[in-house]
Amino acid sequence: MLRFGQPSPGGWNRKCLCPFPLPRGQHPQPSYGFPQVNEVVFSPGDSHCATCSEDGSVRVWALASMELVIQFQVLNQSCLCLAWSPRCCGRPEQQRLAAGYGDGSLRIFSVSRTAMELKMHPHPVALTTVTFSTDGQTVLSGDQDGLVAVSHSRTGMTFRVLNDHQGAPISTICVTRKETQGHLPPSLAAFCPWDGALLMYVGPGVDKEVIIYDLSQKQVVEKIPLPFCAMSLSLSPRTRLLAVGFAECMLRLVDCATGTAQDFVGHNNAVHLCRFTPSARLLFTAACNEILVWEISGC
């Protein structure tokens, strides 16, 4: 179901993508008890996105129409993490999704054939993150006990297990998000797409701020103040825009070129996930069971 909002200040339009059907005339609210959306990933061509949730479903959506086109369902398991195969792993019709589940299993789905290609069980506990290698031939997965498994995406064979982080959950492989424990705000980090020497970081501390660290100078070069502790973070791949989600149901967009910021509301729960599409024309934000899709003008 799509819900269209009035144009927001700054040239944004809002669309609500509801992965779970609701009775006619009802809008998604946290009180309905629908499963939480755990991840949003995008196809390399920016034509589709995929979501996964606590009910074990993986859904593929067409970005142009925001319509559900494919659904994969695993019963009695939570789908906790998701990855879309990179562009270089094969022709567009060979695109695949890797999904990690609460029982430690990892499944590979074919988008074109709408079928599960492979099921493997590289972990004894719940997965927390998954990603493809740059050539798409290898899948790296991390679990809540700190193990990282390196598996072949075609055969399912796990040929290496890394235990350097054993005892602590693997929160991410590469960059951006870290899973939270208790009531502490998460630690979030991302490299700047417009300057590879810069790293942006937010985390628990005395000051609520985004810290920009220059790897070449080995020092902090800028601090961006925030109104609250950040729950999610995303950097635009084409423009100098920074999106930050807060537990206070608010989204902030920061223009790093000018230093200006705008706040947007629309969610009814903590904004625990935000992701720019590869084209930077859309921003997806998730709060509990609801996804909002924001259109960015001028990109």
C-alpha cells in the first residue's frame, strides 16, 4: 500500500511503503504489531529495492511504482540481514539476494527466477550482517557471537571462519551500522563517497555530534552538532548530503557543503534505518514496521 503525503519543505515528497497489508482506510502504526523491517538494500541499476523483516519474509519492490513484485517467505524464522549481489557478478538477469536468519542459516535467492538457489548453515547462532564480495562469488556473514564466515556463493561451502571478534556481535562488514545492545545509542561510521579520506562517526559520548575524521591528516577536522543521539546514518553517494535518524521519530538532512540542516517528521517510532539509493534521488527510512520513501529534488 502506498500513502502519498503533501510536499515537504525543501522540495521533498514522501511516500509510505507498507510491506504488510492493512485493512482498507488504515495507515501503518506501530500498535498494529506487524514485524519490524530489519534491512533495505538496492539493486545495482537502482530499479528495485528489497526489504527483510522479523516474519521471515524478503520482499522485492519496483522503485518506479513502489509495487511489490516478488516475495520469498521462510516460516518460523526471522530474516535479520540482507544483501544484493553487485553489478559485476553477472548479467542483470543473474542478480541474487543473500538473506541471513535467526537460526544461523543463510539463503541465496535468484531474483530473475524467483526461487531459492541455495541454503547453507555457516553459523550456530543468529546472523547479524551479510554482504557479497565485489565479484559476487563469495558471501561474508557475521553472527551475534562474533564469528565471520566466508562462503562460496555458488556451492555453499564455507572455506574460512574468522574468530578475531569472538564474544562480541558482528555489527557490520564494511561500514555504516552497528547493532545496539540495551539502551545505549549505536556506534555508526561511514566513509564519505565524495572524499575517500574522510570518515564520519557518531556514537555514545558526552556531546551529540557527527565527528568527521581525516584519515590522511589523522585528526578530527569537523564536528556537526546533533539535537539527539543518532540511531541511523546514511551518506548520499552523489551529493554532499548526510541523513541522520533519531529515536525521537525525526529525520535530519544535513548539507555538508553549506552546513545547513533541515528536520523532517512522519514516522511514529524511532528511525532505526536510513538508506540513500545509488542514484541519490530517493532516501528510504524505516521505523518499526513502516518504511517512508523520500524524494530528493535537484539530484
